[in-house]
Amino acid sequence: MFPVEARQRSWNEKWFDRVGTSYLTGVAAGAVWGVYDGLRNAEGTSLRLRGNSLLNGLTRRGPYMGNTFAILGECTVIKYIIIVEHFRWVKFSSFQALPTHFFGLCLST
């Protein structure tokens, strides 16, 4: 009905979006890993001890993976901003987050 003008996001909006997404993905992956470890290594016989083991696994693995993914995401976003955003003349719509992460991980190794 009304024409919507497509607004390009600035570099800091892209940075917050991609780093935040990486952090949440890492926390979710760490939570799954923590639940697995907590249930596998539960040595107590009571439900309370098993629940405590599960929560310990969650809080041990979740923040670790979240911070790791956030740092990797930040490195890839910075590389994307420096290499692609400032040195390209034509905007390609197909060059989005997934190739950026792959490119950044290749440069990180």
C-alpha cells in the first residue's frame, strides 16, 4: 500500500546482529553439550543430585561455548567489514552471513 524504502543497516547494526546471533547459537550448543554431560556424569541416586549435576553441566558448557562463538563471530564480522564493506564497489545481495563466517574462519586458521 505504502512504498517501503529499503534501508541499509550500518556496520554497527550488522556487528551487533551477527555477534549476538553467534553468542546465542553458542549458548544453545553449549547447553545441549552441558545437558549431555550432566546426565552422563550424574553420580547421585536422588533426583535432587541428578538435577544439580544437570545444572552444573549447563552452566559449565553454555557460557564457554557462547563466548567462543561470539569471539569467532566478532572476528568474522570485523574481517567482513574491513575486507568486503570498504573495498567493494558493487553490492551483491547473495554475499551475506554464511559466506562471511566461512571466509572469516578460513582466515582465522
